[in-house]
Amino acid sequence: MTTPAAEAPARNKFQRWWRMSAISQIDHDAVLRELVEESGWSARYAFLIVIAAGIALLGLLMSSVAVLIGAMLLSPLMMPIMGLGFGIATLDFREIRRSATALLMGCAIAIALTTILSTMSPIQTITPEIAARTQPTLFDLLVALLSAMAGSYALIRGRGGAAVGVAIATALMPPLTVVGFGLAIGNWTVFSGALLLFLTNAVTIALTAALIARLYGFGSHLSPHHTGWQLILFFAALGILAIPLGAALKRIAYEAVVQRQTRDVLQARFPAGARLSQVEIDPGADPVRVRAVMLTPKIAPNADGAIFGDLTARLHRPVDVHVDQLLITPETSGAEALQIAKSSETSASNAGNRERAAAALALVAGVEPAAIRIDEKAKRLSATAAALPGLGLAGYRALEGRANGALQGWTAMLAPPADVTPPDIAIRDGVIDDAALGLAGWGSQRLNRTIEVLGGTAGQREAVAEGIVARGGRAEPGDARGSLRLEWQAVNAAPEGTSAG
């Protein structure tokens, strides 16, 4: 076993070798002079900020990577951040103030300029390049960390060519430009995401530069106590940044899992030869929203219910599923199948017209078009469905889902008839039937009526009522007579169809 006394000579030997082979070859004064010249405020620096911000904004609005790279190569903010890092390494508070002042003023100019230009711009669309800078993850922190190491090494060893790659990798000006764009359009998600990305890059570059500078002998006059505090600052700052970035990475990974699991379930529920033509998945919705079009040689009955069960089990979250099945024969060519799908899309798009949308909903609801209530501002159509013998609450909810699948640009709110009965409720192994709770909540909301939970134990009645309320309905626990069941609460007057909920 190696003792501390035996390790000391080896450590001292390595330190001597490092000082001779690396630190002694560095012209520390020349590096610091370059930083002093380049990291402070100057007219040249302000001019480059304006030019880089303008180029970056054009690249973002045009979604042009080539134009964005031009803004990255100018990289006027890099030297103030490096100066800040070396100031931290040497505890040169004058240099820290100079660099921090230049950095803050440069950021203020860039944000103000891009906010004004974005407000004046006729194009205020969130392009793919803008969206890419609004969701930073832990990977961005790692990129900034490794790039800062390379940039600090390039500055210390005079390897200017490497600094070009570092400027592109860390991309300081584009996210700062997106901050101004987010302010201009009043989008908090864009603003906060881009600001987090910029802070991640800037803080990581500065602290990593300080760490590399100490490694190469800058701040050699400092005591081990100072070094310890510098290390604490480095790891604490990166740890704080890692919390939101790690959460964002986890969310993106979960969304990828939802996309893959949903496609797998959709394919598994249809026979061989079926093809998924269109799919829209919203993992952030509650419940998870799935809309799909399946070209299938055989219609699968109750496919929505089966897919709902499979996805709920896999994702451990409630889902809202609707799959339109388009029947194709084995002889149907791929081109013909594609034409069927395009025809379906065109029909849905044309139904965006108010009269045609109302007529489509009236057809689904089994009522006259004049009975459809239209909210032009909210783009919402509402109606009370005609009574269909044998159709329960779940059937009317399915009719509403089918109507929403056909009405592009409009939302259908289809209330069931007033005499429809609430769904049966069951508790198995201590777990309440989640599908029944969701159905009861939907029915209560659409009919604007309260459900009474009767029978069972007091705890069961309370739990079921809370579950219905949590799903958007109104429910109250009733008395304990008989088995657990749901009934509509008596009202003095007939309900007025659908509610705005």
C-alpha cells in the first residue's frame, strides 16, 4: 500500500516536470498584455458588437447556418469573457471590472439593437435556428466546457487557428440575439431559453479559462486557500447551471421515448401491410395528445380503446388518442394510398370554413346545422348530440373526438343528451378505474352538471369525487346506500348543453 510519504516525491517530480515542460514555455506577460488590449471597452469592440448582432439576427430570421457562422467568427464577446476568466485566475480585480464592464455593455447593446430590429422586422416567425437556441441542455454545458478548454489553451499557447473553431462551437452572439428577438415578440419561453444558453456559455468559458490559466501558472502568487475557493466557485457554478440543463435534457429524452413508444403501439395494433401515414404527438399536453392516420388493409375495431390502454400502461400517463383508419386493398399502390391521405388532408383543410365546419359537426351530432353554436373568436363549435339508441357516454365522447379530427382550425364541443347515464365506476385492488373517472369528468363538464358518488365506503366516495374534479368535472360524495355508483345530481331546470370548459 502506497503511503502519503511515498506519494509526495512522485507528486513533486510531476510538478517539476510540468513547470519545466509547460509553464516555463509560456510568456505570461505577453498573454496578459494581449488580454488587457482586447478584453476592455473600445470603439472597435462596440462596432464589432453591432455588426455581429446584425449578422446574427439576419441569419436567424433567414434560418441560414452560413450567415450565423459569420456572426460567430466575429465573436467580439469572447475576449471580455476570457479576460474575466484570467482576472479570476489571478485575482486581478481591476481586470475583472474592466472585462465585466465591457461584457455587460456589449450584451446590452446587442440585446437593445436586436430588440429594435426585430420589432421593426416584417418577419417575426420563430425559425428552426431560433428554436434551436431556446432549449439548452446539459450537452450545451459540456460543449461550452470542452470548447473553453480549447480556447484557453489556444490563447495561452498562441495557437490562433484553434480559436476559430472555439468561436463557432460556443456561439455567444446568436443566443444573445435570440434574447432580443424574444423580448421583441413578447415570448417568455424564447427569451428565457436563449438567456440560459448564453449564460451557460459565458459562465462556463470564464470559469474554465480561470481553471486552465491556473494550471499554466497564472496566479502562481496565490495561496492554496485562494486556489481552493476558486475550485469551489468553478464546481458550484457548473453545478447550479447543470440543474435546469439536466432537467431540460431529461424532458427531451422523455419526449423522444413518447414518440418511439407511440409509433410502436400504433404499428403493433394494425395488421401487416398497414402504414402510418400521419402522426401528431404532443408529449407536453395533459393528457398526452395523439392524432394519427393509418392506411390499413383491414379496419381494426375499437383501435382507439386498445391503443389508449397500451399507451397508458407504457407511458404511465393519461392519453387522448384518435386514429383515423383509411381502408386500402392489397392491390392499392403506394401512390394511390398517398393520394388517399392527401385527399383526407385537403378535406379537413377545406372544413376550416365556418359553414362547412358547422355542417360537418351537425352531421356527426345528428342535428340540423342551425343547432350548432359558433364562437368565432375562440374558433369553437358546440352542440348537443341527438339521442342515439344504445349509445353511452363513451360513444358520445368518441363522436366528439371524431369531429375534432375532421375540423381543422376549429374545436368541437359535443354535449351528450341530458338523459345519458354516467359511466360505471369500479375499484380493483385499491385502484380506481382511471378511464371511468376521465369519462365522468368529461360528461360533467359537457353537460354542466354535478355527479353524485353513491355507495361504497366514505373514503371511496371521497376519492372518486376528487378524481372526477381533478379531470375537469364536478362531483360530490353522496350517501352510502348500495354499491359504489355514479348518478347525476338532481337539478331544478334542464341543463343548457355544453359548457365552455
